[in-house]
Amino acid sequence: MRVDYRKEYSKILDLEMEYKIYGHAGKPCLVFPCQDGRFFEWEDQGMFLLVQKEIEAGHIQFVCVDSIDSLSWSNCGDVASRMVVQEKYVQYIMQELIVKFESGQWMCAGCSMGGYHALNMYLRFPDTFDQMLAMSGIYDMEPFFLGQGNDLNCYRNDPYRSIMNMDGNHEYISKYQQNQAIFVVGQGSWEEHCLSDLKKMMNLFMDKKIPAEYHIFSVNHPHDWSSWKEYFSKYIIEMIG
């Protein structure tokens, strides 16, 4: 398969940002790494070998972005400052990264913290991201705010709170109803928090009449790459159609 590496300066972040593109054609899927992960994480785990046939056929291409979680979600500093960085990361993706590609609509995907990032982008930009695959994600970000998450950047980067307070007649609801969201989680080791967050989001989505698929796997599926490979190979093919 064709693989392209790019390193470009982001004016928004004031950082050199790296990413890789897997494939030459097809609908682009933006891939977020796990917490503090790097753009090459999915390649190192052999994820794209699972869908090599589809990539080489030009049905889909993957764009693997770097994380800056160490400056935002993993940072122990001032919450407001951390969330300024998180919001800049979102704007980097929207204003500097995806605009380089000739595509109107994108998929997005991620595991663990990457699942959070995928959901965050899907909910905030439904005209751009019309498909999402979130695996073993966390979606209620309140624990990261330490009781201090009271500003706009915290609010709009917290999927649970933003959907909870969304008016049922908001224009985004009808857009979500035309899009495709797939959530997957296991019940094995280290999945307790993720399973709890998924159930909370599931209840919110149903209350707001936002459609989604929810797949809860067994206790034999831990919070680990062995599970995510199984989920990814199963559901990404479904999403490609």
C-alpha cells in the first residue's frame, strides 16, 4: 500500500506536527492514537494490515494524526490552560490538516483516548465527520477537570456535557440522524470505566434521539490491542460499505 509521511509546522499550535497517510484514494478516515500516543501507533500495531485489501483497492485511506495529550489531557497543570491547548488541537485538525485533502466528508476512529477524540470531532463537526468508530473510549471528561472545568473550552470538548445540554431541536440532531456512529467496548480487564461511559452516552443519545450502534463484547475482550484489532477489522469493513 502507498504510505506517505509528512511533517508540517502548525501556526495554531506553534509545533511541528507529524502524520502519515495510508492509501492513495477513497474516503479518508482520521485516526487518533491512544493517550499520549504517536501518529505511527496504529501502523506499529499492524492495524492497517487487517484492511490492506480495501486500502490498496482505493476504497479508503487513513490519515494518522499525532496527539498532544501530554499538553492537555495528561497534563497536571491549570485546567483552563490545558483546555486552550485542546481547543487549539481541534482547530489545527479543522483549519490546517484536513483542508489539505480534497474530500467533503470524513470518517474518524480511535481507541481509548483516541475514541474520545473521534467522538469529540464527530459531535462538533457533523458536516465534516459523518462516520465514527470509537473503541473503548472515555466520553465524560469531568474527571480530567478536577472540579475546575467551567469555561467554554472545557464545555465544548466534553462530549457528555455538551450532548446532555443540547436542545432537542438543535440543528445538529438532524445531522447526527443522517450520520453513522459505532461504539464498541469490551467487558474485560481495564474496561470498567469505558463501559460505564459508553452506557452513559448511550442513554444520552437515546434521550436526544441520536442514532448509533453499540457493541458490548465479552469479558474475554480487555482494554488492549487484541480487542481493538478484532473490532476494527469487523466494523470498518461495514462502514466502508
